[in-house]
Amino acid sequence: MAADSTQSHDNMQDHATHVRAEAERVLAEAERRERSAHQRVRFWGVIDIALGFPAAVLAGLSGAAGLASPDARVPAAVLALLAAGFLAGAGFLRSDVRRAENRRSRLAWVRVEAKARLLLVQGDQLDRAGAQEMLRDLFESRAEAVATHAEEA
């Protein structure tokens, strides 16, 4: 009888150890991917501003130059072409869309990270079924975060 109790206790500890190891692995992945998505959000934000702001300024300058005098037609046309080039680059890169997609990806990985941390904190207090349910929920969140990341690619 004592041997059965000891073996059951060992099985529970082994299970808890495996759950904890898996939660730590997913947590490390979530932290890494969340940081990566955050860097991409910042990068695409800079690109969006770097292309959009000069385009707006050049468009305004070309309009002002064109209205200033008939002799300013050529500089106004050059400024308008530069503005159009910046706008075409921004449209081609879709930096605003990419930034929004990376924000969604970052938020999805933050949710995975939070669930992994919760599992690590509560894991010792849960029975086997509860731990398995939390682990299943963690993996579902991870799959959603991976899908979000795949959508942006």
C-alpha cells in the first residue's frame, strides 16, 4: 500500500515537473517572440513616418512653389515627383498595415506569456486534470499567436 502511495506521488511530481518544463519553454518562446514583434512595430513605425512625413512636406512645398510664380513650375514639378515617389514607396511597403499586424502579433504573444506565467504560479496547486487543462489552453493560445504571426508573413 505504501509503495502504491509513493509511486502515485512520484507520478504526480513527474507530471508537475513536465508541465512546469513545458510552461517554461513556452514562456521563453513567448518572451522572445513578443520582443521581436515589438521591434518590428517600432521599425515599421519609423518607416511609416520616414516615408509619410517627407511626402506631405514635399507635396505642400510643390503646391506652394507652383502657385508662387510661373517660373517655379519646374521646381514644383520636381517636388511633386519626389512626394509621389515617397507616397508610392509607402503604399508599396504598407508600413502602416505591417505595424498594425505586428501589434496584433505582439499582443497575442503577451497573452501566451501571461498564461504561461499563470500556469507556473498555479501549477503546484492544481490537480493533474487542472494542470492539463491550463496547459491545453496555453498551447491553444500559442497556436493562435503563431497563426497571427503567419498571417503577417
